[in-house]
Amino acid sequence: MTRRTFELLITVTVAIPAFAQESAKPEAGVRLTVYNDNHALVKDRRMLDEPLKAGINLIRFRDVASTIDATSVYFRSLTDALASVVEQNYEFDLVNADKLLRKYIDKPITAHTADGQVYEGTLMSFDQRQLVLAKDREKGPIFMVERGENIKRIQFSSLPEGLLTRPTLVWELATGKEGKHTVEVSYIANNIRWRADYNLVLNPDDTKIDVSGWVTLENNTGTAYKDAAVKLLAGDPRIDFRNFNFGFGQDYYKIMMTKLAPTTQKGDDVSRAFGEYRMYTLPEATTVNNNQIKQIELINTPGVAVTKTFLYDGAKMQWQWIGWYEDPGFGREENKKVNVLIEIENRADRNLGIALPKGKCRVYKKDTDGALEFIGEDQIDHTSRDERVVLYIGDAFDIVGERKQTDFRKISRTVFEEAFEIKVRNHKKEAVTVKVLEKLYRWSEWEIIKKSSDFEKLNSRTVIFPVEIKPDGEAVVTYRVRYRHP
């Protein structure tokens, strides 16, 4: 989420007509809108501690986030719509030992040491190793007291001016109404985020999966939000794929296989559309403590239909769509691993059809003794309904592939041919179908002029040869492709 987006959201939040302000109930409470990318919009409504007088008041608004973006603060009084902040300061000079000592230079302190000694005097100076105290500034004596474990206690007479125990907004506030004021303060805080975590349990024949989705909320803003109403916003800015570097295997396959035809069917979605994003509202207020990771169940859907896919992409290489690759050795690097994928069509008729926020998916399966065993994990991006989720959960142990270039022939300056042989061996006790993925990476104008079996055209630069392999069997795919460059 960009800073500009946050500014717009704040504008939308606070641009309330006058009649709405007058009818708003002045009830205290905190509302959080948490974003995926480590930010939150905090809306803190409370009654000020002290009554205000008509005119200018000095107000300290405590317990704000220590990670606050002070430039994002927006104030409004629910008691006096005309009240305004004349000047604002964010004070974060919080108390620690050295700050206290710095404030007490030329003032009396008492230091107690580990061996029971007590030193009283004026603090002349200090550093990390020692304190320098004078019993009498004119006559002495001068004590140099070792710090560290030697100092057990230091006594100060009072807390000096200008030190705070909590991050505080300090305002000069102008109002025409005397008495207690209820105010609402909105600001952006950093170091608070949310993510989705999914636990998926496969059935014995790998055709269905039970989906349990959890919100994981992590707060490191330096303050707690008690009984907060929490909203979670899911969404990402646009990604430019023009210079995207296409890899191989499951990553390449995922990019190509997410699209499905749209339908009018919808699942039981707990989110709602908010602009171009999805908004999740937690059903009950919850306390979000500082330095806490909180989990709340978001989705619980059993029996979601899935497909298990074996994918073999033998060309282990990176490439770009705009390239013209005429080096005969390009693409020869071999990958022998066969990927294991779980494909989920996010549709209502598959018992899903809901907006899925991005997060980690952990996949489990029951063993013969009934115990769940972990079999892999993968990350998913934000996924709308009627889109496909592809999870890469590992590589097959008993299925092995090999790929080799059998010919490369330059017909002319702009035309050449290339031939390959791909072998896939199945050492399992049951037959399997493997998708052999081949990327036509040398140029966009190509033609497969010979082939050992039919293929599916995945897109303008990619084909898949689906092959069935018997138990302890081997399948061989061969093809010859001709490229023409303008």
C-alpha cells in the first residue's frame, strides 16, 4: 500500500459532513485498519483527561504508537466541531537511565553500590564506565564511582521536566466550549501487520482438502490497543510484468495457470469489496497487545475439491519474452526433479468461491495410524474467487525426468530448428500422469514440425505434453521445433 493510498484513506475517513459529526455518538474506543505491508490506520476516540477552557489549551495525548508517522495525525473534537489544533508536537524522549542522568547534571543524586557504599553528591559528569560526583562543588571530595554491575541503585529527587514515560502528542488546542471533550485522533502507525495462515488437510486419495484459514496479527508499534474494533485490508499495488524474468518449473507454471472463466456463483465470503481491495472485519472487539502475535480463525471450509499434478519442466533456465536466443547451448541445463502441485479452483461449486488473502499454506495428510503428517508448504498471493490456486508442496521421490537436446540446425540466417528428447520414469506402484512442460523460449514465431504425442498449447510460448506412465514404466516425448526470426 503506497503512502498516497493511506493519505486518501485518511481523507475518506475524516471527511465527514457536519450533520454526521453532530449526530456521532461520543463513545470512547479504538479502531484499527491493518494493512498487509506493515502499516495500520489507528482511529483513537477518547475523552480528554482534563476539562478544557475557552481559548488556547495545552493538551497531552498519551499512549500513541511509538512508530507513529507524526505527519499523518488528524484531530477532531466530537464535542466542538470548531475546535482546532494550533500547534502539534510529537514527544518521544522517553525515560531511560542515561536521559535521567543527563537531566541531573549539576544536581544532587545518591548512588548505592554492590558493596554497600552510599555516595551522595552533585553529579558532575558520567559516561558508560563511571559516575563523577562531588560532595561539595568547592571543597570536594570528588568520587568516581564505577558503573555496570557495581551500581545497584541510584536515587533521584523527582522526574525532571521534559521527560516522558509514554509517547505523547502535545497540542495547543483552541476551542470555544468549556468542559470535557471527546476527541478522535487518526494516524498511521508502522510495524503492525497481518497475514493469513492456512492449514490444509488432504484426503487419502488427494481429491479433496479441508481448509482452515487464520488471521495472524503482529503488533510491534510500542503500544497496546485495548478492545479494538479491527479491520484488515487485503490488496497490492499493480506489478509491471513487461520485464518480468520468467523462471522454470512450478513458478513458471503458476503464472500461466491462475486464470479461470468467471461465474456468477459466490461462496460464503467473510470479506467485502472496498475500492479495489478486500476488507475483512473481525466479528468482535479484541485487545491487540504490544509485541504480541494474535491469531483469529477466518475461514473453515471442509471438502474443497483439488487436483494433484505432477509437473516436469526439464529446461532449468531463466529467460525473457522479448529475447531472441540463437546460441545453440542456451536451455541445455537440465532439471531432473518432478514437481508435486496441488491445484484448487476457487469456485463456489468446488465448495470455496471466496476472496483468499495472501499467506502461507501448510499441507497435511493422515498417515495409516490416523496421525496428521506435514507434507509441504507454499505461499499464495491475494486470490479472488474464480481464480486458480497452485501450491508447490515438494518434489516427487519416485518420479524422475531427464531432458536432452538431440539436434540444433541453422537453416538460414533467420531460421533454425531444434529437437529434444524427454524421458520420465515412474517407480511408483500406481500409474501416474505427468505434465511435461516445454517453453518455446527462442522466439515468438515457432512451429512444432514433428512430435511423438499430442500437446496442449498453454499460451503463445508454452506447450504441455501430458503423458501417462505405468507402474515402473517410462514415457518418452520427442519433438522438433522450427523458429523464424524477422
